[in-house]
Amino acid sequence: MAKQVLLAMIGGSGLYEMPGLRNTREYNIDTPFGKTSAPVIIGELEGQSVAFLARHGIGHHLTPSEVPYRANIYALKSLGVQRIISISACGSLKEEFAPGHIVIPDQIYDNTHGRTRSFFGEGLVAHVSVADPFCLDLSDQLESAVGAAGGVLHRNGALITIEGPRFSTKAESNTYRTWGMSIIGMTASPEAFLAREAEICYATMAHVTDYDVWHVSEAPVTVEIVIQTLNKNTALAQEAVRSLARNLKHERRCNCTHALSTALITRKEAIPPETRQKLDLLVNKYL
């Protein structure tokens, strides 16, 4: 790779086909946490070296719980990626967040129960701060990019992550609304938390596809509804990505860059050598 890969997109494989993406190459990356969901595609976009990763695999064959989140984030870290934009579908839990709109959330509520949420363990303990799980600086830049692309945008809001792959019951959906949640999805956790452990900036471009099942005057969410709305928003997402790449600030001025500096609690001499080797990419500069 001629240039460092500063920016990565995790989302659907349709992003690879955007106008202006050139000199693409495919990388199959093995990690200590297994293989990635799909090959990482790296190309040149607006003068930047940009990576793309299909979260659910080519052809969308992985459920939200089957996505190898740790392998995906570790692989992007190994490529030198500094920033990740998650592009995903979401359901709206607020009347004003209508289908076709885009939300850049500022909070996550993790309501999953069957996923490995951390790189750490096996003799090395880290307690990383995720009070603000999305990078503010990257979210600001993403907001500008979506605005330049002409999207109807909502900034901030809490994204609740459910296990899936099923959609919510009406009782669940209405409960999430009483909790103050704004949108609902299935993949933000543990992806955002792993990105923080890897000291990678992370922000989400959430495309509202439906009103989940709480809205009495709208049809309950179906796969057909989700795909129809995502297809309509593909051009908008592509233009926002191009705008972000074109105007990306190279210097990072956020706390994401040193998220592990105060998180490691295990004494160096107590860390098993095999664990130290496994996590060397993440912790070497601190040990």
C-alpha cells in the first residue's frame, strides 16, 4: 500500500461500486481472532487511501451475532486505519426520525447478550472509558459530509443495539421508547467498543429505514422495507463518503488516540506471554 489507510467504512458491499473509487485491491487478512467478515477492499478515493469491509460478508450471509467483530477491527488496525465510519440501517423510535433520514448518534445502549465485547482477557485486563462511545471530532466531520450530500440529518440520540436477527416485538419497541432511545440497530455493539480499545475513531451514519413496530399508522418493519430504503439512500451514502474523504482532517485531536493509556490494570510481569503477543498490536506502546 502506497499510502497509509486513514479511513475505513464498514457497511454493505455496494459501497465498493461508488464513482471515483480507483485502483482497488483485495486483502484477505488473518488475525488472532480469526478471519474478517469479507476481504478488505482498499482503493483511492478523493486522494485518500480508503478501506471498505462488508460487515455481514459478501452476499450478507452473517447474522449480526455471527459477525467477527474482533477480527474486523483488529484487521483494520493492522492496516493503520485511524478512523472508521459505520454505515448501517436502523429503525426509528421517534416520530421525527423518519424513514430516509440519517442519524449520527452520540450514545449507545448495549442490549445484546451473546457477544464477546472486548479484545482483553486471558491474563490482561483493561477497563476502557466509553462514556462517549462515538468520536466527537469524527462525528462532526461526518455531519458536514452528510450535509454537503444533501441528506436530512439528525445529530445525536441514543442507539440501542439488540441481539437480533429477529426484529422487536411491540412490547420491546415501546419499552425502548420509554427508556429514551432514539434509534434501534443490531451491530453497533460491540463494534464501537472494540474500535475504542483499538484507539480508532468511530462514528455511525445510521440510515433510518422504518419505524420499527411501535408506530400504529405504519406497517411493521420487514426485510423488503429495509432494502428498499437502503437502495434509495445508496447514492447519498456514496456522496457523503466522497465528501468526507475529500475533506478529512489528517490530524486527530481527540481522546480516541490514547484510550488505553489509563485503561490497562494488569502488572506487566503478570501478563502471559501468549496474551502479550496476541495483543501486541494494541498494547505494545504502553508495555
